[in-house]
Amino acid sequence: MLKKAVGVDCLSDRQYFRWHKAFAEGREDVNDENSAGRLSTSSSDDNVKRVRDLLNIDRRLSVRLISETLDITKTIVHEIVSESLGMRKIRFKRGI
């Protein structure tokens, strides 16, 4: 009935049952609870500057090599390069 009433924006069955259980057990607040994880500080301004400086020296460096050189995880380096610096890999194909 919910899917007919709300349409595409309806909660999945699994999420509906999670919410139902939480409220049945006494939850009263609909806002999200604070997460237990720590905040990500790896893509800080300092790390963005370090990656930018390294790429200014050699723009052909791989994400893996940058990660090893700066001791930052590959996923964070990829995030910095693609999102913070707005760079992407350009494939060059030589003519015949």
C-alpha cells in the first residue's frame, strides 16, 4: 500500500521493518543518530596541497605512486585528484 501511495520515493521493505522495530522498541526521534565512526581528515587542505605540489612536478604519476610517496591511502588520493583538484585521466592514442 505504501508503494502505491508514495511511488518511487517509498522506503524499501527492509528499511520499513527497521524503522518499525525501532519505534516499537521506544524510539521517539526521527532524526539520524550520531555515527560512531571518526571524521575523515585524510583529504584535508594540507594533503590536497601535498598532492597538488607532487603533481606539479610530474603530472604522469599514478595514484598508487602518489599514495606510496605521501603515505596516504589510494582511495583518498583518488578522491583528492578527481574531486578536489578536478583532474582526470586523459587517454592519448597515437595516430597510425
